[in-house]
Amino acid sequence: MSALRPAPSWTDWVPGLALARVGRRGWGYACLVLFGSLVALACWRGDRVIEAVEAITASGYVEGRTLTPDAALDVIIAALVLVATAALSFAGPLFASRAIDRPAETPLRPVSRIRSRVLANRQVRAGGVLLLLLYLVALLAPLLSPYDPILIGDLDTARLLPPSFEHPLGTDRFARDVFSRLLWGSRVSLSVGLLAVAISVTLGVLVGAFAGYAGGFLDGLVMRILDALLCFPTILLVIACVGFLEDRSIWLVVTVIGLLSWMDVARLMRGQLLSLVQRDWFLAARGLGASAPRIIFRHLLPNALTPILVVSTLRVGNVILLEASLGFLGLGITPPTPTWGGMIHESRGQIFSEWWIPFAAGLAVVITVTAWHLLGDGLRDALDPRIGREEASPQAIAPARRATA
Amino acid sequence: MSGPSPARRAIDVTGPGASVVWLVLRRILVAIVILFAVLTIDFALLELAPGEPFAGSEDTVEEEVELRKLYGLDRPATERYSEWILGIVTSFDLGWSLLRHEPVTDVLADALPNTLLLTLTAFVLQLGLGVAIGTFAALRRGTATDGAIRVTSLALYSTPSFYLGVLLLYVFAGGGFQIAPGGGMEDVRRGVPLQGMDLWLERLRHLVLPAITLALGGAAAWARFVRGEVLDVIRQDFILAARARGIGEKRILIRHVLRAAFIPILTLLGLSLPFLVGGAVIVESVFGWPGLGQLAVRSVFARDAALFLGISLVLATMVLAGNLLADLLYLAFDPRTRRAR
């Protein structure tokens, strides 16, 4: 970056170009493309938003209106997301370009140093950008999808159509547009991963901190139980909990997966605590008379956070795989809610004739999970080259080796 | 490695009075307690879950009541639970399968060998492939080959096994190349049942696709893990010392590097088993392989709680036994524990 700021020009007000002018070409053009496509989407789907606003504001029945209040709300939320993202991709580069331009006289603060190391990692960047796009697609699904994902179409003329201009991925047995279902299905996969991991990490951290801090008999008891629970294939436990139920909502699946997959996080947390309590600052905190909760939450937890963050990121990918597998077995979220695993399950009889349905749905799973794994791998490399390289394996429990000494 | 020195997870090998027999006994005892706890939870969940095994058929209400009486489903749950547990403990009687109309024990005895065949084949395949590819990548670290292996293993590792199975099925069983048959264990269209050697050859042909599907995901994970371990070992001083003594590269790799990487591999071995068995549930369902996994899924659809519980019991026991075996191997091979004895 040159210290000389380029002369102001009107191009600085085109989103992203300002960033490109100070040397960040990749980010700048990416922002420009994003902003452009969002504006194009807004123009293309403007009528749908207007219709949704009318459907919400109008009271009572109106002739010829097809949008239900829920669907209209979805559209409006998506429109708000679109406006917010567009504003960000417009204003972000402007501020960023000014910040970059400032001469760097003061050394970076530790936090910024970590941030720049994380952002410099190629895997983090690839995974992060992919995930941003995927989550954007999920949020904008009501605007992006050409047809309703659940409404059954014309069974006489529109069943099992091959891919065409109107239906990019053809239609399924119920004459629903597969492309629309794919877009809406991303909402399930992406939210199940995040929510279930949030539950399991919270539980795991609490149990692990408890066991590690309590020590002695309680610690031994908790660890024995964890060991034994880890011997059961998670998918079997999840099937035992949800398989026999008639109505499996997304909340049910999220809760069950979250409650059944906290064990290895607990173990990692405990191992971290055991090594942290040997440090001097721990002794100092204890000597100063800090209470146990204060020591755990103010001193120990922040120091154990890095490996937990890495493992949780990798974990999101594995949970998405688990949910898709459940869906494939026909034991996932109840139809007609579109899910990627469920779409493959529904097309089981037509693998050889309508191969594009399972192909596209599976590819979507692979891309999403790869993105999460890329992010996790990169975070691990960037944050600490040494911490648990083993966590990358699906076994994801290897840190246990360090846990007991 | 940061933190305390690595030691086998549940086993306190360095503590006073650590004898192998006691360790094994303790593990078995804890395992049994947990197994029964899980069975109880399973039983309660299945009891609470809605859905009737006899609903939806063309029976009248009276017939349904009759059927429930016949299978003993009209009695209170606590009574059935105690009877069920007693049956398991005293005579290994797991109840009656509504899906297959025979005792659960018989159904399990039929399906268990098939599952063992599939999982063991996949296990050997994934470990062999994983160690070979991981070592190869570590030796060529930083090259394009290494990069390609890393990208491929990341993608494979992120691929759901059912998707891999469906793809392989499409390519090799139905689409372009009809190399390996896809469904089941034998070709059901054949009129005369096969005998002896022919039967086993037929089964092996049918085993190819499911075993590869099950093995590939695990192989990718093992490759990633082994690559890291080998890289760790290569950097250490004793390898440099071995080189300085003029020992050949091949000998260093086999006698020194792989030997040192063997212990961490052994630790992960037991922990990877639940994933193998969980994968078998899915892969068996994709390929119609008549094993426990496929049966578990079908028993859920048939609301056959007794069969599902029986399968859970057997699969969990399989994993526990494998874990125990890995622990014993570990005790036998780790130099630290050898000294402790």
C-alpha cells in the first residue's frame, strides 16, 4: 500500500472500486459483483416483495391473492436481509479503503494481529466466503426460488420433468420444482448445524469444566460415563430418540442431536482445564480468593476457548452430515419440509432415471460440509499450529489422549 | 504436544496398582452398567413414542385388541420391562420380532455375520488405504501430490456415505459400467440357489461396492490423521540420528517412523469404531445389504421395538468389544505401560 492516497474520483463511490483502487482488487471486485447481483435480484423480484407487503397490510380476503401471511412474512424478511447485505457491500469497502489508507505507525494490537493472521489463511478465506454465500442463499431463498417448494404442482403435466429452462433441475414426483426445494432445503441443513452445535458446545463446556474443576471421584464418574456413551454410534442413538415419533420437527431434530453429541466437547474442555490449572496465574487467582465460578468463567474459560472454537467449527459440518443421513434414511425432518437428505430419500426409486435430483442434493451437502471443514482446518492452523491436529479426524475425540495423564 | 503427556483415555496406566486384569474388568463392568442404562432409556423412549405396531393394517378394532393381547402389549410397561431384562439376563431372550415373525435372537444371528463381514472388510480397507496414503502424502509434503491428496481427502471426508454409495451405485452398477452388482448379497433373479464356493464368490462380488463406500470416508480421515502423525515424527531428533548413522530411508520409514506413529494410530482405533458401525447402518440401507444396520432402520419403520433394542444391544457390544481389544493392544505395545508392568 502506498502512503500516497490516489486523488479522489467519482469511481470511489462505486461499491468496491475504492477498495480495488487501494490495492485490494479481489475483495473490491467481489463486493462489486455481490452488490450488482443483489440489486439485480431486487429488480427481478420487486413484484414479489410488493405483493408480500400488500398481503401483510391488507386485512381480510382479497381476490386472487395466493400468498399466505407466513409466506409473505418470509418474503419480507428476505427483502430486509437483501437491503442490509446490499448496504453492507456498498458501505463496507468505502470504509475499508479509508482504513487501509491510513499510515500504520502504531503496532497492531494483539487482537488485530490474531485477526489478520486468521484472515490471511487461505482455507479460512475459502471456507468463510463459501459459507457467507451459502447462508445468504438460505436467507434469500424466498426471493431466489422460482416456485413454491412445498405446494404440489400439476400432477398430470408437470411430474418428473427433466431439467429445462423453467425448471433448472426438473420436477419431482409431486410436480414440485427441485431447484426451489434445493434452495429452501439449505435453510434446514445450515440452521440444524449451527443450532445443534450451539447446544452441544454449551453442554459440553459446562460438563467438562465441572468435571475438570471438581476432580476426584466426580471427575472419574463423569469421565467413565462419557467413555461409555462414546461407544454408541451417535446415529443409532438419534434414531432411537426420534425414529419412532410421527412428527419430527426441525426443533426436535436439533435438540436431540445437540443433546447427544456433547461428549467429546466435554472431554476436550476437561483436558484443557487440567492443563490450565497448572499455570501460575491460576494459583494467583485462587490465592486472591476468587470464587470458583469467577475462576472458571473469567480465567479458565477464555483461555480454553481456542480449541473449543476449532472443534465446534468442524463439528458443525459433521452435524450437517448426520442430519442429511437421517433424512436419507427417511427418519429426518418430516416431509413435506424440503431437506437435502430427504430429497435423496424421496428420489430413491429414480436414481437411474432422474439422477440429477440426488446428484444435486448430495452435491449441496458436500459443498456445505466442505466449507465448514475448510473453515475449521484453517482456524486451527491460524490460531495455534500445535493445538490438537487430531480434531480434524471424524473421530474428533482424539484430544482425549491428552486429557488423562 | 502441549499439556500433560498423552496417555490412554480411561486407563490410568501410571497410577499405583494398575494391573491389566483389573483395568479390563473395570472397563467391562462400566460398559455393562452403561449398556443397561442405555437400554432402559431406549425402552422408555420407545414406550413414550406414539405409533402402533398393529395400526394401519386392515384389522378391525377387536382384532387389534386381540393382537395386542397375543403379543403381551396390553400389560403395563413396567411389567414388560422387568420381564424383558430378566429374559436377557437369564436366557439371552430378546423378545419376539414383529417384523420377521421369529425370535429377535434368531434374526440377530442371521444378520450379524453379514454386518461383521462388511465392517471388517471396510475396516481393513480403510486402515490400509489411510496409512499408506497418509504416509505417502507426508513424505511428499508441500508438493502438488500432497496438495491433491489433501484436497481429495477433505472432500471425501465431507461427503456423506449415502451420497458416495448412490454415486458408486449409479456409475458402477447401473449406468456406464456394469462392473459390480449393487443390491443385496446375492442375485435374487437366479433360479437355482448357489452352493459352496460359487455362493461365496457371488457374495464377494456383492461386497465390493458397499465395502468401498464404507471404507472411503474413513480412509480419508485416517489419511489426514496419519499424515499429521508421520510429519510430527519425521521432524524429531531420533530420525535425524538414524539418518546420521547411515540407516537406509526405507528402513527408517518402516522401523522408526511408522513404529513411532503406531501408538497414536492405535489410540484412535477404538475411538473410530462407533463411526464405522454408524456408517454401516447407512451403507447397508443404500445397498440393501442384509445386515443389522439395514434391519435397524426397517425395524423403526415397522415399529418393532424389540428388534431395534436387540440390534442396539448387539452393535453397542460390538463397539465395546473392539474398544477393549484396542485397549489391550495399546497396553501391549506402548513402551511406557510395558515398563509400568
